[in-house]
Amino acid sequence: MAEHLDPGRGRPALDIGSGEGALARHLHHELGYRTTGADCSPSAVKLAAAHDADPGPGFGTGPAWQRLDITTADLTALSHPAYGLITCRLVYRWIGDKPAFLDRIRRILAPGGVFWVVTEISGRRTTTNPALQKLGISPLDIELLTTGWSCVRTADLDVLRCYALRP
């Protein structure tokens, strides 16, 4: 991840589908971003915030946490108008209207920023269970995700693929 991202230096980052907040905390404390973790689940946001009792080293006291469905929310409800880094780990596969989602991401990604997506690729699991084989994204979803970016870099991690997408 670090080889694909610029140093944070206090720039805003948004972690979409932050869950319990591990990635948001890593971006904030280790990489130096001013991070907001956003999740549509109230319990996930509450759990993430509970982990910040001991914020550790890094920028500020800890990430900000926001209950927000990025696919439907008013984007002005976000902490910042634009982000130098937007992450989306294990969420993209579940987005219903992917073109609309990607349009929203492009509107809030700062010039020169990075959209970091981690997703499973269909057919990579070594299982005969067809339900598990279909957990990843299809070649069509991959094409949709990667079209229209000036720079697309990837890194494979077993069944997952990481995408560093730049406008």
C-alpha cells in the first residue's frame, strides 16, 4: 500500500466502509493522513470510535468517525469537500450502482489524489463452493472500475487485488 500512496502530511483521507476502523487508524496514525472513517452501520461507527480510547502516535488524536452511506448521502455532509486519498476495502463488490458510485468518488477525490480499492476477484478461491467463487468482482466490474483513470496500478494478494487509481 505504501508504495502506491503519497505521504499523508495531514491531507484528508476518507475510508469508505470503515467497519471497526483498522484501516482508517493505520492511515491516520502510521501514514499521517487526517482520516475520516465512514460506514453506514451505526454499530460499526460506535465500535470504531470505541477503539480510540488510546489513540497512539500520529496526526491528532485519532480518525473522525461518521455514519454515512456514501452511495446516497449528500456529499456536503462529509468532513471535507475533497480528499487526497479515498479507500474502499472489501466494499466495492457490494455497491449496487457502480457507475454512480464511481462518479461520486471522482467528485470528492482531490486532483492528484488516489482512490485505493481492495476487492476480491471472482474465481480466485480454491474452493468448489460456487457461492464463494462468486464473492469477487467480475471482469466487467473490473473494466468499469479501471476505466477513465489516468493511472491504474495493481497489486495482487492471494484472492484479493488492490487498485491504486489516479484521476
